Amino acid sequence: MANKRNNNGENNGKMTVQEAGRLGGEATSKNHDREFYEEIGRKGGEATAENHGREFYEEIGRKGGEATAETHGKEFYQEIGRKGGEATSENHGEEFYEEIGRKGGEATQNNNNNNNDNNNSGNNDGKMSREEAGRKGGEASKNSRSRKKNNK
């Protein structure tokens, strides 16, 4: 056990704060399992959410994104995007891609309608309809899965 020393280098018989924290953490880990830590983490997250608004999470997300961007290049983002796409493709079928394509198309259409209402321009600036976006999303998903099956 480490003891705290005073300015004269003498041991005053007390434990440092760091040592007490380490020993307490070790004792806690011996007495509790994974579920305990999951539960206290969930409770801490809920308490944080109750005490902070959306701006707090936007700010920490922005700071985290900036820090990551400073230490990683384009290849990093391409790689995590590829891995995320592969994981999503393995976990979801054609219906999933059709649904997100449809939702994206609807959001685009709604956005275009709002812009058209504001601008009275009447055109969609070359953007595809929701039906077209859903169809293309479903086809791309189907083709991707088909290529993966053929490569196995």
C-alpha cells in the first residue's frame, strides 16, 4: 500500500487519493459482475440526459468529431463507412433497403414541396421521386447481396 508523504518526505501513514481509488475499484470489480456495471452505466446515462439538453450532446458530438478528424484521414472514414455498410447489409434484407429508400424519397419530396411552396419554382432541381429512390435503393441492395453470394 502506498503511503502519502509530507513535504519533508516523511510518511504520515495515509493513503493517497489515487491509491484509495484504485483499491476501491479493485474491490468493487471483485464483488460485482458485468450486469452491475451495465446498470450503473445506464443510470448514469439517464441522469446525464435529465440534466443536459440537446445542445450538450450536440456540443460533445461536435468536439468528438473534430478530434477524430484531426487524427484520421479520408481512408479512415472510407474504411468505417465500408465496414458499416457491410454490417448493415449482413443484418438486413431487401425490405429494409426498400423501406429506407422510400423514407428518404418521402423526406426529399417533402423538402422539395416545402422549397417549391417557398419558391413557387415548380421544379425539383433534377432530384428523383421517392418511388425512384426506393426502387433504386432496393435494386442496389439486391445487387450487392447477389454479388456477395456469388463471391463466396
